[in-house]
Amino acid sequence: MPQYLLLLSHEDPTNFSDLSPEEVQKIVEEYKSWRGKIQADGTYVGSNKLRDESGKSLLKPNGQLRITDGPFVEAKEVIGGYFLVSAADYDQAVKIAEGCPHLNYGGRIELREVENVG
Amino acid sequence: MSFAHSPSVDESVDHLFRRHAGRMVSVLTRIFGFEKLDLIEDAVQDALVTALRKWPYTGMPDNPTAWLIQVSKNRVLDHLRANKKFQTTEEDLETVSNAIAADAGEVYFSNEVSEDQLRMIFACCHPVISPDSQVALTLKTVCGFNIPEIARAFLSTDYSIAKLISRAKQRLRLHGVRLGMPLPGELKERLESVLKVLYLMFNEGYTASAGDELIRKDLCFEAIRLCESLAKHPVTMSPEVHALATLFLAQAARFSTRCDNTGELLLLSEQDRSLWDEQMMDRAMQHFRLSASGETLSDYHLEAEIAVCHTFAKNYAATDWHNILECYDALQKRRFSPVVELNRIVVLAEIEGAEKGLIELENFRQNYDLNGSYLLDLTEAHFLSETGAHAQAAESYTKALNITENRSIRRFLEKKINELKASFAS
């Protein structure tokens, strides 16, 4: 079964700070139920949150290593984390991704199929 | 800090985050004092947002409460270390850790409010600030509501509520209010002020008004939770506290039947009593018994008895109107109020008939003014329709309709007018 990578990005990582504790809990529970669903039907493979920092960017122009602090692209977007899921095809992967609460709170999901080696 | 001994925690505990916020803010404020309240509130909020940004990827920890405590604590410590102004020593930081651990072990996993929250309630309800500020501040710091939620419940703006709260905090700081249980000599007065805040909080939630329905219900349940905690605490338990808990629970037991499934308001006589919350009724009855244990009789006792008469009547016709009338008479003797007088007339009319009600109402109109409230016309319309004067009744309902903007009340009045019109058209 092919695997798909869901890259979750959002514009401003602090846009949750005005939420009330009750609202925070509501969103946490939406994620919990989405996660529970993809774990139960076996599509969930793994997930990780990336640290809230811009990271490093490596380049070797003319054979010289150049390390710069991120962001890699000029976009204002930050990648918050990723999910790896298994799905029959893109249609099914989209179906899985569209249930992710991330989309309800101004986030963007980039969906990429993992190249199947073999 | 070990949580191995803690009972297992249901991950989706109702209001876990809100409870957590209230509890953490209270314990940290006891240790660091009121002057750092804003910093503490920020740190606790920060921990919640951290959870929100992490748990989607990692899943919820086995014990989310313990996780939240740990992270909130670390956030406060970070802030304190970073902020030279507070001159925090490592010793202070150690104190925080221990205090949080102790608090967590104690009552963190129950629905009850902690000892620190009780102290915080007394600080928030300090008589140096106005009753409105007391309610708003209690909801914010003790109960974990945020400003937009309080504004929604009070039909106010975020700006006004934020201003109200920041002024209240400033005033408490100015008066050097400390977190602590009142001294024995001042307990009675301070407790009265707390009970009044709970009374206002509950009524704000219970009165059918235009605010957000869900948040208003939460207000009622918070008032009940705080009141029942006061009723259990050895320092604050008193017949008066039990009376207030009775009043809240006897009313809240009828919550689910106040509207039909389309959201239309239903009169007490139209409600399906089999749907009333038996568990709350039981608790109401327990508190009612305990409220009778002393010599004192408070307004809350009388109001509680009225609520109990309504909630425990087998059906509408079986309501003990004579008992209710006695309570209203007693209330009016203690402290006259035109609104209560109107209620008293309604009860009197149940006993002596709608004609008597109309006479009393005419009397009332000549003596009192309800500041243009629709209640007077509504009551008159009700009496008129009882006596069969349908056209006049419709007229009075229309008068009431013209002076209220509350949508659910308006729908209710429109329904009554249509029913009456149908009856004299046929």
C-alpha cells in the first residue's frame, strides 16, 4: 500500500494564544478523534511535531559548505509537523487529509506520495 | 512528582483545560502573590497552547493533567528566572515545585475546587471591588473562562470586560489583598459577598436571556460546583451555603425542559417533569435538609424553599401554592422588591384566581415601576387569558412584545398571540 506524507503548515504559530482553555480543549479533542479514527482503520503510520525553530539550511556551492539559519523559503509559513499515512491512492489520501482539524484553523496541508522503491 | 497513585483519568474529562487553568492560576498566585497574577495567567495559557500544538502529533499523554501541571510549572519558572524584576531565588522555585506537587496529589483529579481556589474565590469576591467585577474576576481566575467567553455570557464587549477585570486586579493590588481564608471575625461578611457572587453568576446563566446558551449553562454549573465546595469545606459550610446550593440545584434540575426541541420557551405548567434531572434533585434535597440545621433564616432559604416546592411537586396542579406564597410574603417582609412582588401576585392568582390577580396587578401598577420591563404586560396578558378575555390578552402580549428585544422571549410572546388569535377567530 502506498504511503503519503501530510505536511502541516500554518502562517502564525502563535495564533492560538487568544483561545480560551475550553476552546483549546475542543480543538485538542477534534484532533484526538481524527487521530483515533485513522489509527483504528489502520491508515496511520506515524507522526511527529517539528520544533518551533527555523532550523538550518545547508548548501555546497562551489564545493564549499554553507550553513544558514532557516527559513528555507521566503514563505511566512512554518511547518508544524507531519503525518505519514497509508492509502490506496491520492483520492483516498485526500479523504484522510481532509478530515484533519488542521484545515479548520487556517492551516495548510501539503500531500505527497512516498516513492515506492522496488 | 509521582502520579502513580492517582486514579486513572478519563482523557476527555469535561472542561479539563478550564479546570486546570483555574487550579494552576490559584496555586501559583498563592505562592507568588497577586502582583504576579498576569504573568501566571500567561504562563498557564502558554502551557495549554503548547499542549494544543504538540498533542495532535504525539497523541494525548497517558495522564494529560500531570503533563499540563508539569508544563505550566516549567513555564512559570522560566518566566520568573528570566524576569529579574521578581528576584526569584532557587529556594522560591523549589517552593513552587513542592506546592504544585502537593496540590496535584490532593484534589487535582476530582471535580472539587482546591483549597487554593477557595482562597482565590475570597480574594476575587473582596468587597473593595464591585459585584460585577467580583463575578467577572472569579470566572476569569478561579473558573478558567477567558474574556470573550465572559463577554458572551454577559452580553458585553471584550473591551469592557477586559477593562473591568484589569481595574479590579489593580484595586485588589492597591488594597494589598492577599490570598487567604478570611479570619474568623470577618468570615460571615466575606462569605456573604462570595455567596452573592455565586447567586449573580447562577442567575446570569439561568435567566432566559439573549446571551450564548452554552456558555450560560456553564456559568450555572460553575456556580453549583463552587457552592457545593463551600458547603463541604469545614470553614465555610453553613446553613446559608446549603440553602444556596439547594436553590441552584432545584432550578438546574429543570434545565433541559425549559425549552422544547425547537428552542421555544416552555412554561412550568407545560414542562415534562419526568425529564427533570433526578440526580440534581437528590442533591438539592440533601442540601435542603442540611440548610435547616441552624437558627438562621436567610433570603436564600426562602428562595430555596420556593424552588423546592416547584421542582418536587408531582405535577403543576399539585404545586403547594400556599407554601410558596408564605415564602414570598416572608421575603417581601425582609427586603421588599417589585420583581418579587410580581411573582407573589402570580402565586396569589394561582390560589385565588386570575380576577384577584388582575386587581392586585392594577394596584401594583399604581405603586411600582419595573423600568419598562415586559414582565408586567406579560403577567397581565396571562391573567386576562385565564379569565377568557382573549382579545385583551392578545393586546397585552403585544405590548410586552413591543418592549423586549430578547429573541426567545419574543418568539414565546408571538406564539401566545397567535394561539389567542386562533381562539377568537374560530
